[in-house]
Amino acid sequence: MTIAEHSGSAEGQHAAALHAHVTGGPTLPQERRLVTSIPGPISIDLMQRTTNAVASGVSTTMPVFAAAAGGGVVVDVDGNSLIDLGSGIAVTGVGNAHPRVAQAIAEQAALSTHTCFMVTPYEGYVAVAEALNRLTPGEHAKRSALFNSGAEAVENAVKIARAHTGRQAVVAFDHAYHGRTNLTMALTAKSMPYKKGFGPFASEIYRAPVSYPLRDGGQSGPDAARAAISRMEAQIGTDQLAAIVIEPILGEGGFIVPEPGFLPALADWAQENGAVFIADEVQTGFARTGRMFACEHEGVVPDLITTAKGIAGGMPLSAVTGRAEIMDAVHSGGLGGTYGGNPVACAAALAAIDAFENDGLCEAAERIGEIITRRFGELAASDSRIGEVRGRGAMIAVELVHPESGEPDADLASRLAASARTQGVVVLTCGTYGNVIRFLPPLTIPLELLVEGIDIVATALRDAPQPAR
């Protein structure tokens, strides 16, 4: 059923008004508003069409269909206004349909939508590369190459590292997530739903232990790094190692923040042994953690850094940026792709980068993190089901555990997220064990809306039945 077919109802009238917004109408009200149950009737109809038309392997977190989004809300086709604590998985950091981003997209689309940079190049690609070379950590000479997705960026970073070193072995870490292509599935640690049934995977991929403060017995960062280094030296040999790939904060694995000293020790060891240190900042990049890049919290300067998600305000774009001598090791034609660095996506990226630099979004991320951490930190003092509240900036997680054993409680996380969603809050879970609630709001979310959203999640936790003793 279409919006027009529901036009006689209150929700249909509001949904119709949304189309005026999409075509230039008033700014979306920054409020949670439920005019139907979740999901509403139009979303239910669309979900049935989805079942009949879309491959079942493509899942959805919420059975509601978006009509518009902006600031801190997503408005569905039934007229419900939902608090957005997910940002499309950390993509719309500058806010959905950010005015300058939308204007840049429209202006570029009117000029050209594609020529392929490898055929007839254009300035936008060069300007994005220049911006990334300037913004990423380190004062050394850099080069950048643009692609479409985070997984594509990680895969190309591995290619570049292998070309530079002449070596084959690559190390990823426990709880890592790097993508869904064949190579990046091999790098990813979690089987279900990312890897199960899709092998065999790319070879010469090895795994090392990561610093996970809640679950590794209080091991210091340097001690955890020594354990990982010992594994690499014994199982691979330093003369075979092309690259170490690591997320500065492990995203899908549960927003795990390694103990201080872990990342710097790994980066130093890689440099001493001629391996390329690759920081996967696909989820952590672009002001998400309160710095432009998460590596900056410990002064780590990666050899290569991969970016995507927040880079272009919602348009598909990714990049590998790194030391000029490493990036230039690949032969001419060895990097690229038909759509990599599409001109419309590049225009969006330049506008988004301008917002990240000039709209105070790093500071906004810090404020968001303080509010979420304080709220759930207070709860943790009296609720032993909260194993840890962790993260940086607007990338905060609450790990839920069984209060007596401390074992992961995935069922509780699932029930909390489901309860919040029915009340109009978009919230995501993650973690190797599925027991982590993660908060990734747009950096432009009004703070009163943020507080309302996290209060709903906190109340759902308070009201959730305690396990029987």
C-alpha cells in the first residue's frame, strides 16, 4: 500500500507532508513522535514486498521504512519520528541530508554523475585526496586512492602493503571486523553472520590476540602487545609479515578500546620489522571518537589508514591514505575501479569534511560521549548486568553480562534493543557474543533528543527481568 492510499488517515497525512520536506519543505521537527505502532501499516506492506523481492540474506535491523532523516531523527513512511542513535552505522556523522552536503551533491549531479577517474579525471577526486593527505595523522608525504566501500579500502590496503614489502602474510586480531569480501571475511573474526558457509577464504591471513580489558584479566596494554607479538613471531616470522591490520577501537567486535600502550607498541614493532601498520578507521574516523581519527588519542601514526562511512555524509566513498613511498609501490593500473571516487561522492565528501573541520563536530562528539557515559556509568554502579561502559566520543558501548557469572548476555541485549525500537529509538547491537548495545548518534543530534533516547534504553534495562537465582 502506498502513502497516497493511506492519505485519509492521520499517519498518511503526516507521511504525505514528509514528501514536501524531501522536495524542499520545512526542516524535520527534532522530536520523537509515534502515530502508529512500530512497525506501522505502510511499513508492514513494504516489508511484505521486501520478502517477495529482496534476497533473504539481506537483513534489516528494524522493520520500518525511512522516508526522510535529518538532525537526530529518522521519519518513517507511516509518519513516526524515531530518535536516531545509529547514524546508518556511523555514516551520517554530519547529520542526514546535511544542507551543504545535499547542495554539493545536487550541483555536481547537474554537471556530471560519472566519467571514471581512470578515463577522464576530475578535480574533485584530487581535492578529496589532498584533504585526506592533510587531515590524517603524520606530517610525512602522503598519497591517497579512492574506492567505494570500507571493505574495498581494506582489501586495497592489503594489496598495497604486499606490493611494498614483497611479503604475503597479514595479521588481523581477535574480535576484528573488516568487511564482507572474500579477503576481508578472512580478516574478520566473527563467523555468524559474516563468514559462515562462504569459505574457503583468502590465504596467508593470521590472527593474534587483542587487548580486551573486560576479558583479559587486567593485562596492561604493553603486556597484551607482547603476547600478540610473540604469537606473530612464532607463527609467521617477521620476514614474512606484510602488514598488521587493526581497528583502533574494534567496532563490530563490541567497541573494544584496547588498554593504553597496546596500539603504540604494535605500531613500533611493525616499523622495526618492516611490516606495514594499517589502521582501519572505517567506523572510527571523521570526528566519531572526539578526534578526527581515533589513532590520535595515543599519538599513533599509521603507515596506511582506511576510511569510509562518515567520509561523504551518506554517499558511497572510501579511501586508503598513507606514506607516499608505500602507496606508490603499486604499478600503474594496479589500483582503481569503475566507480572509485565518483564525482558526486567526492563533492559530498568535500562538503562533509568542511563540516567536520568547521562545525565543531569533534567537540560535539565529546559532549555526546560524556552524556552517554555518565548515564550508564551511574546505572552500572547499581546494576551488575552492566559489565562495562566504554568507548570514546560518540562511539559508546554498554556490554551486558549475567550478573553472577560475568558471561555475555546476548538475550538481554536483544530484548533491550527490541524494546527501545518499539518506543521509537533506533539503537544497534554488536559484539562477538552479541551482548553489546552500541551508541552511534549523529554528531548533530540535539542533546535533549539524545538524553530522551538513552533514557528509553536505560529504562528498558531497569525494567528487564533479572535472571532467576
